[in-house]
Amino acid sequence: MPFNGEKQCVGEDQPSDSDSSRFSESMASLSDYECSRQSFTSDSSSKSSSPTSTSPPRVVTFDEVMAATRNLSNLTLAHEIAVNENFQLKQEALPENSLAGRVKHIVHQAFWDVLDSELNADPPEFEHAIKLFEEIREILLSFLTPGGNRLRNQICEVLDTDLIRQQAEHSAVDIQGLANYVISTMGKLCAPVRDNDIRELKATGNIVEVLRQIFHVLDLMKMDMANFTIMSLRPHLQRQLVEYERTKFQEILEETPSALDQTTEWIKESVNEELFSLSESALTPGAENTSKPSLSPTLVLNNSYLKLLQWDYQKKELPETLTTDGARLQELTEKLNQLKIIACLSLITNNMVGAITGGLPELANRLKRISAVLLEGMNKETFNLKEVLNSIGVQTCAEVNKTLMERGLPTFSAEIQANLIGQFSSIEEEDNPIWSLIDKRIKLYMKSLLCLPSPQKCMPPMPGGLAVIQQELESLGCQYANIVNLNKQVYGPFYANILRKLLFNEEAMGKVDASPPTN
């Protein structure tokens, strides 16, 4: 049985050897991610990604584009199966009122009506029914493992269409008996979740309806089999994922030379930001100006990853090396934005009424839950953040006043309430100091996470003002760090090649861009 018992910077020269050595040492930390030192310091990986290449663009044929598309599809599917424990295939039902849904219903109903009329004719016509049993036989055989010869022979013997056709010619075919055998065989092969469906099939009296439902349950069993195969394949994919993804992406890069353009721009933006920051430091009075700026490739790459937490996923294209995790990163970013607002609201409340609510953790938790509920769906275009923040302010005042009254204390005056609500509503304004403070501290926390070898075993200290969201932020941070660390393992050689070109070539040619970076 297929379910194995589970019924279911400056200088004209090229970079010197010492420069290259320094770069290799800077990238040594990335070697922890199953990438050898040689892969980071040679041009063997991702040759087409050179941002300074002067070669004319190669013409890409349609066949190459299709091959790259197939590779990307396989890479994406393998990545999803390996990293998403809940990944399953599901049947997509057409919308009831859609044209496609209506056409499908009409065509299917017409077929079963014809079959019903043929079986009830005098004499009965069995040709369409025989073809159905032939199709059922092939589906049942597809469920068998290579060792299931006994059941295979039995299915082929009972559902021998030549024999059934001969019986039909002599009006000796037992359609109901064949259907009962099929149902019994399905019961042996199906996962436990289909047991109720099998019982319902046995209780169905109309032969046409039985055949119709047999195909429905067989479709469900096909999906069960596919998901069982995925579950069995997942451990093997997880062990081989890094090498598999890197190999597949290299194939894509060879077929589509521009497959690293967005990734190069993403990293280049961080390089420019770091160079601009260093140039500003060099201009500070008393600063040392004797040595030329030197960037850490690991720092540049980590800062690039941090940008993903403020990415506009609706309007801005992701780097090619991160498309397989785009949906997960977008979800994390949306949750993080919600947590930022909750932390801001908590900080404002504590600053105004901390002396009252400091010893009332149940009130703080209640206010947090109210904020979280009202902020649900804040990523939608129709979401009015200012209006929701105003509502949270009103609710917060009501909850605090209720708590004060229960303890016989004076409630908030109208002026204090208006002040609190006004501060809540101003969070969405550009350059709001509280939002900027919380955002800076969350960035600091996330950045420290990326520097840890294993975030799950040793979490960095939580910056001040984030205690109210500590549990959620730690969980989200671990998910984020896991995505980043796996991405480094897979694409480290490609990133190293891009960084080498950007850092050494720009420094050697004296073309460092020290202008303020634009987002």
C-alpha cells in the first residue's frame, strides 16, 4: 500500500593580492554556510553577474527563456516543500457563478445524463460505462507500489475491459458488482481521511451516482498520494536543498544572464549607503583620514537583508535570489509593522499613565489585545490607519478610566484623553519621533540576530521599550533569521562575486559613489 500503514578607493591599479586576501577573510564568516573559501574568491560562480562587464548582451532564445522558467518553477517548488512544513497540494474549485464553473457543470451533467439513459435503455448500452471502468483501472494501478503484484494482477483481472465487453454483448455484465469491487479496492488503498467517503459510496444506490462519486473520491485520493509523496520527499530535499537550489539557480543564470540584475542593485544600494556613511565620518572634525575606507562584505550583506523588512512588496521588485521567500518575507514585514505600532502605542500610554498602569499587567495585556485586533488587515489598501489609531485611543481611554473607577481613583480629564488620542493618531505622520525610536530599536535587534550563529539557542537582549512585544518579536526574529541564513547558504557564492566586483572595482577605479543613497 502506498501509504505505508498511514492510511494516511582610490587608485588606478587593479586590486592587489593583499586586497583580495582581505576580502576573502571578510567573507570567512559566510563559509559557515556550507560554502568553501574557494567558492567565494574565484570567478567560477555567477560569472554573468559582474556589474562592470562591458560585453554586449547575449541574445536569449525563446527555448532558453522557457528552460529558465522551468528551472525557476522547480526551484520554487522544491524550496517551498523543504521550508514549509504545512505545504500541501489542494484542489482548486472554480467559483460557482463563474463562466468556467457553469460550463464545467453543464458538460459534466450532460455526460452523466447520457450514461444514465444508456444504462436504462432496452437493451442497455455499456460502452461508456466500460470506458469509465478502464479509466478507473488505470487510476487504481497508479496507486500501487512496485511490489504490489498480487493486487495489481487482481485489478487487471477483474477490470479486464475485453472480458467486460464480451459479457456486455451477452447481457451478462454486472455493473453494480464491478462498482462494489472498485469501492472495496479503494478502501484498501485510501488514507484514513477518506474512510467516510468510502462508506458513503457503499451506501449509494444509484449506479450512475456511484460512478460519479467514485471519480470524485479518486481525485481526492490522487491529491492524498501527491501530498504523501511530498511529505516523504521533504527530509531528502531538506538535506540536499542548498546544493540543489544553488545548482538550479546557476542553470537559470547561464540561460538568462540578467538573472542577477535586481540582486546586484539591491547589494549596490547598501554599498553606497555604507560608503556615504564612511565619507561622512571621515569629514567629522578630529576623525582619522589616513586610511581609505574599507567595507565589510558581511556588514553590507546584512544591511541589505535588513532592507527587506521595510520593502514595498506591492511596487518594488524583489532581488532574484529572494523570490522563493517573497511571500514569507512580506508576511513577516506586515506583522512587524503591526508590532511596531503596538510598541509605539504602549510607549505613549506608559509615558502618560505609567504611574497608574505600571502595577497592572492585566490592563497592559488587555490594551495590547485591543490594539492587535483593531490593527488586523492593516496591509490592505482600504485600511484607514489614522481612523483605527483614533479608535484605539478612544478604547484605551475607556479601559483606563474603567480601571481607575474600579479602584476609586479619579478618571482622565477630557484634556488628557484628547492628548492621548492625538498622540496615537500622530504615529502615522512622517518623522514621528516615537515611531522613529521604536523602528531604530527593532532594526538594532534584528541586526544583532543576523550576527548570531544560532538565534534559537541564544537570543540577543531586547532593547528598551519593546518588552510589550518581546514574545512576538523573538518568534518573528527567529523566522527572519532562518530565512536569511538559508539564503546565505544557497546564494553566498553569487553574493561574494557581486561584492568583490562592487567593492574592489569601484575602489580601484576611483568611482566610489559617495552621494546620499536613495530608497
